[in-house]
Amino acid sequence: MNQIEIKGRLAPSPTGALHFGNIRTFMVAWLMLRSRGGRVVMRIEDLDHPKNKPGAVAAMIDDLRWLGFDWDEGYGCGDSDAEYVQSNRMDIYERALHKLKSAGLVYPCTCSRRDIEAGLSAPHSDECLYYGGTCRGQFNDFESARSTMPQNRIPAWRFRVTEGEVVDFTDGFHGAYTQVPSEVSGDFVLARHPQGAGYMLAVVVDDDAMGINQVVRGDDLLSATPRHILIYRALGLNPPEYFHLPLVVGPDGRRLAKRHGDTRVARYREAGMKPQRIIGALAASCGWARHDEELSLAAVLTRFDFASIPHAPFIWRDDILKRTDVHSPPY
């Protein structure tokens, strides 16, 4: 029997410079693939147009290569760059959307976030706003829904969730996970674009088209994974193996962001810091190095042990890269 090739991806978004939260997740994804003899794909997820920064793609690729990352196919590997940039793949998403529309599984929705919040009687999380299906059956097509909205707004495409359908899967980090999406999210947004170009649909379509069967990402997306699996089911596709890692957070326990200061890799690179210092510090956060070690990605690969990654979020402090405590415990 032929062994299935393991294939994963690094998929940065050009909404700003890479920070240590991005790099730690990319590092584990890369190590997972290389340790299992897998192939690494580079994909640019640029569908979040309002937040995209000019020049961000080139800067991200440059930072990743400086840190020692390499990949086997995708953006930066030759003449096929455009095939690995989501904004160039609109026709692929449109075909997938058409299949879902033909099955009666999507519909246009004109509800704003404020509309939905106003209709909720129970508390909700910021990450998952429950939708009760107000626009189900309200419009014949996208244009008829659009005609009822202000000129500067367009409808969203929502996925019709089957009442009571159970999604369960085994996450490679968190273990067994079960959710009933009709109770957690209700009908969810696939995309806010007429052709279906949006994260929820695109990530499923692209991972399948590119042969991705191993996905390593932050655990802020763990609760969204059942929705992705529903899309896989609806399109007749097989979902990948998932590994959801704890996030890098600031001292306040919140996801690393601008409020925690300048955590861009480029900042430290411009200041003359060696890439091995950054990789060593991130390896230490996973239990593979001392805090003061300088290591290349290739060196970390010889120590890689997925089971040793702590289950708690990693708290980033600016002085981590300045530590030279020779008495810190060995890996």
C-alpha cells in the first residue's frame, strides 16, 4: 500500500508584519512537517482586503527566509506564485459556492452585527455570534438581497446549518472535541463577497485543492473547526488532521497585539538581533531549549517533541530575548 504524503501549509495574511505569535505557530507547523517527511506549502491569504498592507507579502516572505524557513511549493517557489494567492482564486471559490447554492445550503443575509446582537436574549462570545436564521428564505438571490441594503453594504453568504447535527473530531493537541453548531453558532457566514471569496469557504477549498492534510494553527480557531468540517461534508471532501496550539499572549493574558508593544520580528531584525536568538527563545517556550540558547530551525528539528509543548498559553514579555541567565534549566 502506498503511504499517503503528508502535506501542510504556512498561510500568512498580509495585514501587517509577522510577530512572535505567528512565528511560533509557523515554527511548530514546519517542524511537524519536516519531522514526518512532509511537504510545506506557502499560501498567501489576502482576502481581508481592507486590512491588507502594501508590501506586506514581500516583507513576510523575507522575514521567514531570514529566520530559516523553507518550503517545497507555493508562493516564492517559481512562476506559479499567483496560484497560491487567494485573491487570484475567485473562480474556484465561486464554483464551490455554486455547488452549495445548488444543494440549498447557502443563502444571502442582510443582517448586520448590530441587528444580530439586538435580537439575542442570551450572552454570547465575541468570537462566535449566534445567528438564528432571520434571513432564511427571505431572498431569491444575492442581488434581490443587495437591493434592500444601503449602497455601501452588500449581503453575506450564510451556510444553512442542520438542526442538531453533531460534529466530532480528534484534535492532535487537544484530543476529542464535539460540538453541535446549530446550538453554538447557528447559520454562519461563509463570505462577504458575491463570489464566495471569504475565509470560511476559501480555507476549505484551498486546503483540499492543494492536498493539505495536516493543519497546525492557533487554538482560537478550535471552536470554528466544526464549521469548517460542515463545509467539507457539504462539498463531499475529507477534512485534514488538525492540531490547535495555545496562543502567544501578552502579560495581560490577551492575544499578542499592538497594545503589547512592538513585537514585530522586523523590529528585532533591524536592531541587529540574530535569527537564532529568536528561534532559540521560541524553542524554549516549547520545552526544547534553554532560554539563552541560539538555535537554527535545523538544530531545533533534532530536538522536536510535539508532546512537550505546554498546554497553557505562552506569555510573551519583551525581556525574553534579552535573557542570558546561564542557570536556566536545560531543555
